[in-house]
Amino acid sequence: LYKGTKDQILHVLQQNMQCNPKETAAAQGSSNLIEIKCFISLPHGTVTFKVIMIGTAAKSLFLVEAKRGRGDAFDFYRIFAQLVEYLGPAVRSRS
């Protein structure tokens, strides 16, 4: 669970992680679902992943899921750990 806004997550992905996020067209029309596609180029390959934010009854509380697309699973785990670290106290639950 994450307490915050879509813009805060986009800022973390762009500024802190040097990711290239893009909000998908399918999710733009839905108020409860936000899907952001990302890729990070690493020295030995590119890792692609999606960050999916699902709105809850509370206005600023989201269920956030990160799904790996292509790339090394260990690299993705490190990227996910960085994302959680950069979001800091806004992450309410990690499971």
C-alpha cells in the first residue's frame, strides 16, 4: 500500500531512478487504475517493467504493483528495492 499521488511516483521513477515512464492509453480513462510502463538501460541489458496503481476507497491510498517485463530477474529485484527505498515512509505495507 502506498499513500501519495501518481505524480510522486512518476517523480521518483524519472528523477531518482533515471527511468523512462509512460502512462498507458488504456489506463488513462480509468480513475481507479493507473498503469505506467518503464524501462531502465543497464550496462548488460535493458529491464522493462510496469508499475500499476489501483485506487482504494481512501482518496490518496493506492495498491501499487510492479511487474517485470523483460530483463534479468535479479536486476528487477534491485530496481524494486530501490523504488521502495525512494518512496520511503509513503509505503505503508511491502507485502
